[in-house]
Amino acid sequence: MLSIAGQGVERKRVALAFAAYFLLLSSYYVLRPVRDDMAVQFGASRLQWLFSGTFLFTLGMVPLIGLAVRRLPRVWLLPTVYGFLIANLAGFALVFLLVPGRPAAAAFFIWLSVFNLLVVSLFWSGCSDAFSTEESHRSYGHIAAGGTAGALAGPALTALLARHVHTSQLLLVSIILLLAATLCMAALRSASASRAAPGAPAPARIGGSVLAGIPLALRRPQLRRMMLLIVSYTTVSTLLYIELVDLAGKRYADSGERKAFFATLDLVVNGLALALQLLGTRRLVQHAGLRVALSLAPLVIGAGLLALGAWRSAIAVAALQVLHRAGEFAIAKPGREMVYTTVDAESRYKAKNFIDTAVYRASDAASGWLIAAVRTGGADPMLAVGLPVAAVWLWVAYSLGRNHDSLTHEQA
């Protein structure tokens, strides 16, 4: 049981993490409809090329992030990386203003796809430093709700502005939001220092090899399960995304209308996710355990894919995409992050970021080519790819959650 003072300190950290995640996802979701419109311009049948480019760019980023983790004290790691990304956004704003075109659009699609995973992964790594495993069970649902609120605010801004302002101006809005998120994370780091014993030294740099995350992820059973879970999740995500892009390209001819459509879809997804986070995530994890929380998404999505195989329509595809993404934001993502509170710092920063970026985008690229091949062969990828992957996803989600429940029960 926490003391009153302890409860106050924890609430302050939760409030700071909530604000940081709100600003962070607002920053990303201002730009997501822009990226999705660029995907429509390339065409659903050629998206695998963009996914492959994203994967190659991610591979190049892995040693750079590993180098930053090795060289920088943890207190400076997140502000340094976020500051670098802010400078990148400023560069893209200038490019879109002076030399817009397909090459710039492709580069931005690839960059933003990596940006999203990197900033979110580092955010949760910072939260794993700031909260204990017990605190994460109480707090991560509320923190995730901050991100969902930001994911509502971002597309709402874009839906209002997309038809009236230049793309470069949307990037400037994103820069301001990301800068504010960086300041909140610095304040969270400072507030979390109060948990340490008086006179204890600040967390030092992690050190080790810049590529240490790769063997760590392959060697440790818990991290191997996490990789398989990510591969399963991203394969289903890619399948639904390709279907949705194809739908939007056929239905909307105007770029502004497509941006507004994607922004509206984001609003519906995140409104549902926010309701789930505020009403159910904490209770679900505390009363049913992580094994149930992580297993819900593949159960629902497997049933939805089976239904789409029998009855395909634009409304049905959009509805399943809403359920898929809302379940990820409200339950699955916070649940996965709870797992990382039980591992060491090197696994949290190196292995986690390798899994969240390189493994994620490798799966995107591979599944994109697989779906294209299945379509070319005349089969339905919803049934031929989606259902078997959903079954694997369910098995590994239950296994990972059961392991976490057993570990936390032993520590109690």
C-alpha cells in the first residue's frame, strides 16, 4: 500500500507521462493523414516497395540508435534523439515548400513510418525507467489514454486544416507538439529520480555493443516471443492497411478529401480506444491477467477476418480496421509495455528498440510482398494469410501473457 506522499509522487509521474504521450501522438497524428494520402498516390498495388524502403531505412537506424544508447547517459538519450527528429521535420517542411514531388513524398512516407515507431518505443523505454512493474499495472492504461487523446487531437487538427493549409505548415504544428513532449519527458525523468534512495547516483549510460539488441532479442525466450507477437500483429496490420488504401483510392479522387477521410477514421479509432482505456484496461489486467488482455485482440481480429472472407464490403473492412487499431492502442500496446518492466535496462533500450523498429518494419515489408503474391495468384489474402497468422498471434500472446503473470505473481 502506498503512503499518501507516495501516491502524490506517483500521480505526478502519471500526469507527466500522460501529457508527454498526448503531445507525442498529437505530433504524429497531425502527419499520419498526409502519409496515408501519399500511399494512395503510389497505389495499393505498389505499397510493398514503400514498405521495403522503410525496412532498409530502419536497418540503417538500428546501429545509430545502439550507438546513442551506448554513448549517452539515459538522462540525455531521449532529448537528443527527439531533438534530431525535430531537425528532420524542419528539413522536410522546407523540402515540401520548395521542391515538392513524388521523391519527396516517398522519402517522407518512409521517414514518418520509422519516426512513429522510434519515438513511441523510446517513450515507453523512458516509462519503464520511471515506473515499477506494480506501478505499471496501475498506471499504464491511464498513460496510454493520454496517447489516445493525442491521437484524437492530431487528426482533428488535420481534418480542420488539410483543405486550407500547405503540408509544410502541418509539419510546423507537429514540430511544436514534439518539442513540448520532449520537455514533459525531461520533467518525468526528474520526477522519477525521487524514487531512488537518497544519494544514489543517476542512471549511467548503458554501454555495450551498438548491436547488442539483436543477440539479446534472439537469445532470451521472453524477447523471442515478443518478436513473434510483433510479426503476427504487423502482418495483420499490413493486410488491413492495403485493403483500406485500395478502398480510399477508389472512393476519393481529391487529395484533400482523402486526408480528411483518413483523419476521420483516426478520430473514430482513437475515440473508441480512449473509452476502452478509461473504462477497461486497468481492470482487465488486474483482474484477468495479461494472458487474457493480450489474447483479446487476435481473437476478435480472427473472427473479423473470417467474416470478411464470407462477406466483403467497404464498411466491413473499415469497421475491422477500427477494432484492430483501437484494441492495439487500448489494450495490446500497454500490455506489451508491461512486459518490459520485468527486463534489464539493456533489453529495454536496445532489444526493445530493435524489436519495435527493425523487426516491425521487416514484417511490414515481407508481409507486403506476400500479400501481393497471394493476390497475383488469385487467392484471398484475408483467408490465406490473415487467418493462419491470427492463430499464431493468439498462441504467442497467451504464452507471453502467462509468463508475465507467473513472474509478477512470484515477485508479489
